[in-house]
Amino acid sequence: MDLFNETDDRIGRPDARPNAPLAERARPPSIDRIAGQEHLLTAGKALRVFLERGSIPSIIFWGPPGCGKTTLARLISARLRADYHQLNAVSSGVQDLRRVIDRAKLAATKLGRRSILFIDEIHRFNKAQQDALLHSVEDGTLTLIGATTENPSFEVIPPLLSRCRVFTLKPLSADDLGRILDAVLADPDLLGEEGITFGDGARELLVMLSAGDARQMLNGLEAAATLVTPRQGGVREISEDSIREAFQSGFRRYDKSGEEHYNIISAFIKSVRGSDPDAALHWMARMIDAGEDPKFIARRMIVLASEDIGNADPSALPLAVACFTAVEMIGMPEGRIVLAQTATYLSAAPKSNSAIRAIEAAMADVRNLPAGPVPLHLRNAPTALMKESGYGSGYLYPHDAPGNYVNQEYLPAELRGKRYYEPSPNGLEGEIAERLNFLRKKR
């Protein structure tokens, strides 16, 4: 039998009961009919080569929701004629794992059959649960296929990760979703006999709101189809309004405790740092729309105001602090205006990271060089004994001198002449640089 031309529609759909959701019933019956993931499944690519050879290592599938992780696991098991076990990390524990391991041992010793354990959302397993898998994966009692939407480098313990191959799955493209949609609408066992058509823009809106998630698209399609009353002749025309009603709101791929949270705030910060207010507003809108804490966004802008703007525009920091205070006082939705004002100002402001480079250089010397004593003329002298010991002696008060400047050393002797702060030529910091160069020459 050709590995990639199996036509049994049951493969990949072991739970596809007639009343199951459309997304479950529409799982592709063969590897060859999977939409997307060409980087893994085309000729010569790693996963396909493993399947052609009839053996696969333990695998972690890392990718966004609805990109085919579960479907791939089921099809792999079917192709290899392996016993298939599926657990969800949210609802399963160590006892469930042990029962599967015992069954896998029995299948291997008594029947000579291999076993595949698919764990959905494996990132939700704690360390003890992941530890329970190590020996069975190591000795081949079972082949593990884990699925996660989170970066496995952070969420899977290193001993288990080292026993697995990580395959990254990509979000489905608009073309991929279109192929899935065409297949569902043509299949008489799915929606092929429902007489479904799309009004102007409805199909494009459905694909757009699905955001690369096939499950989301099929769930939305199924809901929209139930909202439409058949016309004469049994035709059901799905409009943009019925799509919006089915989705209620745009699909938000955003988890405030997950990787996408950090990806989007990173994109926001880098857009502001890169002086692109339009991109900054896009990423900010994504966070606001997904329900991100507005004070989190404001706090990040406070840090950015010093780290990336600094003295190139000293008003950036008080503006960012005022933004946090205002958002805290007035809340949302009005707070979004304050956030937008601040983000656009910071984006357009001249940039300098001189302050962070200065403090990092100073901290490095503090950690790596001997700590020299405070020069006597800089020491505090609150008592007569200290004054007699020379504390504060010889200190020159700058305000008594013309231009409020005196030629006086302020560093420990060991660091005399050391420079940490090197102002950039940008914005107001350019003027600061000119003044410091003048004073340093005098010194």
C-alpha cells in the first residue's frame, strides 16, 4: 500500500461520529490531504522520511492552535499500525500515564505491537508528570507525540526534550484554509449536500477571522450555516453578517500567560524603539483588544522611555510615568487614548541608549575591579572627629565658582579619568554631549 495514498476516510477520524463538530468530522483521511506543513511533509523532508521508513522517534509538535498537530499524530499512528493512546494534559495525571505505559508494555511483549501516546497540551504537565514518561520513552516502550502551543524550550523539561525531536508547525495560510474549505464544501459526508454558497466578501472574511486556525474556521462555518435559512431550491447563502454573527468578534490569538503575550509585547517595544508609531499602534491594539492589563503596557513604556530614549528627550520619562498614573486613574476604555498618545510620542522621539550602556559599564567595573575608598574630600563629616580625620577637607562647592563648575575629582583614585556616560548626538543629548566635552576638557 502506498503510504501517502490511503483512501480509508476513517483514518485520522477515529472519533468522527455523525453528531461530532464539523472540525472533527473534517479531519483529512491521509497525510497527502493535509493542508499546509509542506516544510515537514513534502518529499525528502524529515517527518515524511521517517514515515516512509516506517519508524519515527518521539516527537514534540510545536505550533499554534488549529494547524494540524492532533491530525498528524493520528495519521502517523494509523500509518505505522501502532496502538494509539491519547491523553489531554489538562485532565490527565500520573496514574493515567502509568495505565497507558502498562498497556504499551503488554502490547509490546505479548503482541509485538508498538504504541504511540499522544499528549495534547503537554506543556501543562508538571515536572513530576513529565518525569514519569522518561524511562518508557527512553527504552522504547512507547513513542511519545506531544503537542504544544508554547515554546517547548521553556515548557518541557530538558531530559524529556532531549529524547524527542521538535517539529515546528506553521499557522495555515489563506490558501491552506481555502483548500480545506473547498474540500469540506465538496464532500457529501460533510457540507457537500447543504447547498452552501458565499455572498460578496463572506468567504474572505471567514478566512481572515480564522487567523490561520482550521478548527476556528470550520467551527465558524458550521455556526454560520445554522444561522442561514435555506432559500428556494435549498441554497444557503452565507453573508458577511452571518459570519460576524457566528464569530461574534475577531479571533484573538493571545494568551496573557503564554508565549504570544511575550511575542506581541516584544514586537510593540521593538516598533517603538525603531521609531515606527504605526506598527506600535497595531501591536498595542492587539494587546488592548485581547484584554491585556493596560498598566502592563504603561509600565513597559516607562522602562523604554529611559532605556531607548533617555536624555535624547528627557520629557519622555515623565510622560510615560504620567501615562501609567492616568491609566490607573481613569481605566479603560478611555485609557487607550492615553496609551496611544504616549506610544506615538515615544516612537517619534529621538533615541539614545547611552544611559543603559553607562550603567552597565559602571556595574561591570563595580563587580570586576577592587572597590576603591571614597576620596576624603567627598566624604560626609557630621562629627568633629570625622572633620579632624580629614573627612570633607578640600571639597570645593561648585555653586561658589563661575559657571557652577570647579575642576575637582569625583571618582576613586583607581578609576581616575574613567568615562561611563558617552552621550549620543541625538536630540537634546547632543547639547548635553557638547557641554560634557567642554567640561571634560577643562578637567
